[in-house]
Amino acid sequence: MMKRVRLNAIIDAIALVGFMGLASTGLLLRYQLPPGSGGMTGRGTGRGNMLQPVELLWGLTRHEWGDYHYWIALGLFAVLSVHLLLHWNWIVCVVRGKPSEASGWRLAIGLFSFCAVTLAMALPMLSSTTSTTRYQLQQQRGELPPPLPDHDLPSQ
């Protein structure tokens, strides 16, 4: 069986590579292929939309890079979960600390913090979404898009 130190080093190295991949694809999506850089869908069906430019990096669109970003994030989450499991005894010892009058408070604060972070992470997944058209959204935000021909206006 592999020694614990070597296993920790391998898991940490994989986590570092995952973090670097996540950071690089995140920066790529933010600065190299920002929103509006030419998605393949969602541009409407009016004339000329098939001629709109689409930005590519290594033959991939922003949406396709976003898929890689998502899967890297899931992989990093799995690796970090293994990392926490490997260090579980240390975590328990730190949370417990030396028995004292403050031990109960330290445990309560730790549990509360864990629950708060977990809830904050889950909140977007528990919230419902709404649907609107791009035109209506730009109107609500006070942005004035170029006027659309009457036949392309969404019904209100």
C-alpha cells in the first residue's frame, strides 16, 4: 500500500493542477472570450444573424470552454473532498483542541460556520430562475438597444 505522505503529495499535486486549470479557464472566459463574444445560439432569427462573428480559441467557443471549466470544477471538488478525508483526523483534533471551558463554543462556532458555508453554496441551486427576452431585460436595465423592426418585437 502507498505511504500516507506520498498519497497526500499526489492528491495535493492533482489539486494544484485542477486549481490552475480552473483559474486559467475562468480568466479565459472573463477576458479572452467575454460574454457577448459570439455565441452560436440565442441571437434571434432575424436576417444577418448567421453572419455575426463568433470568437474561437483553439477551435472552441466560449460556451465550449465553459463546459471544460465546469468539468474541471467538479474534478477539483472531488479531489478536495479526498484531501479533506485524508486529513479528517487532523481536522477533528483542531476543532476539539485541548478540553477547556471554550471547547463547546469552538465546536458550536465550527458547526455553525460549516452549515452557513454549505447553505451559501447550495442557495443558487435552491433558488428558482425566471425567464425573459434579451430585449425586455435591456429595457428593464435602461439600456437602449438599436430599434427592432416591428415583426421582430416580442409580444408583451
